[in-house]
Amino acid sequence: MAASILSDLGAEILIPVCAVIGIAFSLLQWVLVSNVKLSPGSPRNNGAGGKNDYADYLIEEEEGLNDHNVVMKCAEIQNAISEGATSFLFTEYQYVGIFMVAFAILIFVFLGSVEGFSTKSQPCTYDQSKMCKPALATAAFSTISFLLGAVTSIVSGFLGMKIATYANARTTLEARKGVGKAFITAFRSGAVMGFLLAANGLLVLYIAINLFKIYYGDDWGGLFEAITGYGLGGSSMALFGRVGGGIYTKAADVGADLVGKVERNIPEDDPRNPAVIADNVGDNVGDIAGMGSDLFGSYAESSCAALVVASISSFGINHEFTPMLYPLIISSVGIIVCLITTLFATDFFEIRTVKEIEPSLKRQLIISTVLMTIGIAVVSWIALPSSFTIFNFGEQKAVKNWQLFLCVAVGLWAGLIIGFVTEYYTSNAYSPVQDVADSCRTGAATNVIFGLALGYKSCIIPIFAIAVSIFVSFSFAAMYGIAVAALGMLSTIATGLAIDAYGPISDNAGGIAEMAGMSHRIRERTDALDAAGNTTAAIGKGFAIGSAALVSLALFGAFVSRAAISTVDVLTPKVFIGLLVGAMLPYWFSAMTMKSVGSAALKMVEEVRRQFNTIPGLMEGTGKPDYATCVKISTDASIKEMIPPGALVMLTPLVVGIFFGVETLSGVLAGSLVSGVQIAISASNTGGAWDNAKKYIEAGASEHARTLGPKGSDPHKAAVIGDTIGDPLKDTSGPSLNILIKLMAVESLVFAPFFATHVNIYPCERVDDNIDDDDDDGQSRKELKPHCYYITVLFNEECFCCSEILVMSCFIANCRTNIWEVSNKSIGSA
């Protein structure tokens, strides 16, 4: 096999340099956003400007920029939102930190027990003729990588929140100079988050690999098995961030809308509404911090899945470091591609009208995909040998470098297709959302029916896109092909995050404009930015769900290989039972999260009603609402309610793997993947469509929309009810489901050595009393005792016997564990 063109030294320089460039670019965008001052002052910069300064000054006078009270009010509101978001995240991270430490200990104990905490070298998993590092080392390094992933995920979410709360009021102020300037401020702020997250995730993973390599040396299988903890840490923190943040934001949103807009007929984000600050805080802790942690987890897991499979392929066997780092090189090039793409939105083209906002955001997706396709082709040519082999369930499959290029490219373009289909079903510029809005003529019931139908229908094309990418990538490069296809879908993560974060920033900007009492024209501009943001948020969720499906499947393949399962036979009762249970889990999880939102919203509605009824002058604007109580309700509810759904996801693989074996667990993983993807897509798109149907009526931009409005009309109230129902679907349950399917898969992979060693069922041997003790050669004769099995659970191994009749579920005699089928083969390693 020919060597790659790019040397190992070149790869080791390229990856950190690209990461540093990404961090530097994000800091540059932050500096540019900081130029918008949140303090009253002269609009001119010490006379440094020219004729444009005078034109800007006239616009500022017209829109009231020089009204010091308005500027100070914006700064005050921004400070309240930032403090509320920071306080919530610190409270959440205290609880999550306890879990993080406890689960890290669990990882070390369970994986360390694989060889009885021995410090001696052991035969390698995939090549028994070689000696590898002890299981205790894998336990220690898996624990470290788990903590690294968890901390990076937390930092990613927290930095995203701080950037968003820093930029929201600045976007509001820029809206008075025109929609173009506000768009650039919001998009640059999103880019700060996108590039920081992408670059930090890449850099931390690269540093961890090189530090672990010092100890592991040539044992690359053990090295990259330990690295999988990085993905587990990232996704476990993302789960709590998404669920906790989602409950927070939707409890406040539902409470504010039901009482404020439906009962009291006051505008959205009206400062008289007691829940308005909690609502705006929620946008940052749910849609920004939670989403940032979520996409970081997807990136970490797709990288880890690819690295694990590559380590037992020719790259790892022959110790070819540059091809081994192919997933990281793709991400590195992705940062440069996204940097160029961002300039098209902020520097090369200028937004002049509201109608140009959505096309500009769509251009970002198209440009990044086209440029990334070229980048992947170059990387595949210089970083890969012309031919190599990829591990394929016990065999080595011959692969060409152009085939791997196609695997990554098909994932990249499948992501674009999912994005555009999502946009079609959730943007009010197209007929699906307009049809939902039109259904509001006859009330909320028909609105709900049309919205649900839209969500179900929106699954069709994305599922086919995912199916085609799976078929193509698996045909070319087995499970490694699927892993890099997922990485291809996430290769433009910096642009995707910038587009996604832009939405909540614009939403907050509109809220601040309303609360600061700014002109109707300003609110129209921020509403236009927000409407485009709702669509882009739905696109971002589509990317996250599509990549989660591919990542989960790649992790599933790695788990099956590591657990020594030759085939997953759905006709086997224990596998089929696992499929049924796995398919049920997304429904159970969704029920828990939606009920949590409902319970918290109920308390919020009661509190908002109480304040309107008891605070004198609140409706007239002379009384001041108690914002702090509403913030506390959302905080307490989200912290309390995020624990049960999180426990369900984290404990399911452990319970199933320990008590029912790895084959049943493989069924659970497959079932949750198939079911979870469908529910996640339909929930996210249904909620997004209801939201934009409401905004379509409120904007009144077309003759059709004007016949349904204005605000406060019966069709508008029906649209608000639909939007309220959709809030927990699109911002809590839907986005959290993609974490569920990824997290269960990566957790199973991390604990696979433990399951394979400590959970076994295999036939017992005994001396038959009816046969002479000695045969012809003087040796004792042993035969298999019918329906008797060694059952090893945790650290105890005993021989249990069951009657033939009850062998499918035997609890008689000494049998204390279900045996799901009579088997003459061990499950795992006997």
C-alpha cells in the first residue's frame, strides 16, 4: 500500500493550526461585535468618519438612537437576562458536576474490573497474538477522556450563552440603523460561538490523543478505545443541558404566551408580562447553551466512532498516523471552509431588505457545502493512501481513497438536503406553513391536526436521505464509512452553529426592543430577523438529528464488534424484545420531558395570573411585575425535572447490558435509533411550523396573511395555541431525542469490555453419575448438563439449572436471572 502524500509532521501541524485560526477568527468577530457600544454617547467616532457618519447620524436621530433613556433601558434589560442565564447555568452545573464525578467513578470501577484491576499487560482484543496495555489503564484513560469531554461540553455551552447575552441588546441597537446592520451583528455573534466550539472541540481531542499516545505507544486499539470516553462526556452533559434548558425556556414561554397573549391580549415580550425576563433567559440557556453542547457531543462522538474503527483497520495495524487522523483533518479543513463562508454573509454581500435575510442564510449552507466538497476531495487525496483496508465485523475490507471521499461527501450533501427539506416545511414562505396558518380560520383544533400531519410528512425525505447515505457509505467502507459520513454532515459545524445561534440572539433582540419601548419599525425588523431565525433553528435541528442517526449507527457497529457479537438476529427473542423496548424509550423519554414542561408551565401560568390580578396598575403600565419569582419557578422546575429523563437514558444501557446481556442491548440500541429519529424530526418540524404560522399571521406580509390577522383575532389566538403546544416539541423533546440515541450508543461502546467480560451465559459441565468415572484413557468424562448454565453477572458466577418447560424465563430452583434462549455458545467472552 502506498503512503499518504501528507506526512505525519504535516498532519500534526495542520490540525492545531486550523484550530488556532478558528479561535482567532472567533475573537475577531467578538471584537467587531464589541464596537457596538451599550452606553449613551456621540454616534460619531471622534470625527474619524466621513459622509457616511452624517447619514448614519440622521438615521439614528430618526429612530431615537440618541435617546439616552432607550440605550440605558436596553443595557438594563440585557444585564437582567445575562444574570438570570448565568445564575441558572451555575445552578445546573452544580448538579451536573455531582453526576459527572459519580459517573466517572463508575466508569473507572466497571472498566477496571474487566481484568480484576490487574496492572499486567493482556492479549489485544482483536489480535490475541499481541500484548496490549492492561484494562486498568483503559479504565483510567477512559475516565480522563470522559471528564475532558464533559468539561469541554460545559464550557462550550457556557461560552455560547455569554456571547448570546452580550450580543442581544447590541443587535437591537443596530436594528435602528437598518436590518442589514442588525443581521451582521447577530450573525457575527453566532459565528463567535460556532468557531469557538468547533476549534476547541478539535483542539482538546487532538491534544488528548497525543498525550494518551505517550503512554499507549503502539497499542492504538487501546488508545482509541479510551478516547471514546470523550464522546460520552460530551453527550452526557449535552443531555442535561438540552433537557434542563428546554424545560426552563418552554415553561416560561408557555406561561408568558397563554396569559399574556391569549388571556390579556398584550404583545409578545411586553414588559408588563411577569414571565418576559424568564422567557428571554430561556432562549439563551436552552436554544444556545443546550444546542451548543448538543452539537459538540455529535462532533465528539462521530470523531470517536471513526477513530475506534480506524484503529483496528490498516491505519491502526500499520501505525499510519496521518490516515488515522483523517477525521480530525476533515474537521480542520471544515473550520477554514466555514471561515471563508462566513465572509460571504458579513463582508462580501450586504443585506438591504427583509426579504434578503433567509436567502443569505441559505447561501451559507450552499457555499459551505460546495467548498467543503472540494476540501474533502483534497484531504482524501493527500491524507489517505490510494488503497487500504477497513475493519468489517471480523474481516478487513479493501477500500480506495476515492470511495472514502464519496462516503464523506454523501453525508455532507445528505445534511444539505435535510436542511432544505426542513426549511421547506418550517418556513412561512412556503405552502406547508401557510396551509397550517390558513387552518386557524376554524380554530385551534384544525391547526393542531394540520401541524401534526405536516410533522409526520416532513420525515419522508430526510429518512430517505439518511438511508441512501447509510447504504452508499456502508457499501464503500463498512462502519467506518458511516462514521465519516456523519463527520461529513458535521464538517461545517461552525457555519451551522452560527446560523443556529443567530435565531435566539435575534429573538432576544426583538424582546429587548419591545421591553425598551422602541418604535414599531424596529420591532418589525427584529421580527423579520427572528422569523428567519426560527427556520434556521429548525434547519440546525435537522442537521443534528440526521448526524445523530449516522453517529449512532456507527457507534452501534463499533459496540457490536467490541462486544464480540457476530450477528444481531431479530428473530431471536431477546433481540426482538430489545427492539420493542428500545423503540418505546423515545416515547417514554418524550412523555417525561413534555409533562415536565407542562407541570412547570402550570405553575408559571398561575403565578402570572396572580400578579396580573393582585399587583395594582400592572395592566396599565404603572405597576412593576415581579420578574424574579417567575425566573425562580423556571429554575427550580428545570433542575428538578431534568433528573428523571437523564437517569432513564444513562441507566438503560447499564441495566440492560448487566442483567440481560449484550445481544438484548444491541436490540435496544437499534430500536431506539429507528424510533427516535422519526419522532425527533416530526416533533421539531411540527413545532417550528406552528411557530412560523403564528408569525405569518402577525407579520401580515401578504394578502392571505392579512385576512387571518391582525394580532388578537380568532385565527391568531388559534395560532398562538398551536405555537404553545409546539414549544415543548421543538425545543425540549425533539432536540433531546437525538442526544438519547447517540448517548445510549456511545455509553454501550464505552462499557462494552465490561459487558463482554462480566455478563455471560454458557452451558455448565458436570460429571454424569450414570457413566463410569474413568474412560479408556483413565480421564474423568464430563458432559453438558441439560438446561444448566453458568450465569455471570457482575462478579459472581454460578451454575443455575432450570426445567425444560420454563427455560425461556426461568425463575425456579436456583435460577435468579432470566435466560432468554437456550444457547450452546457464550454471549460475550466465556
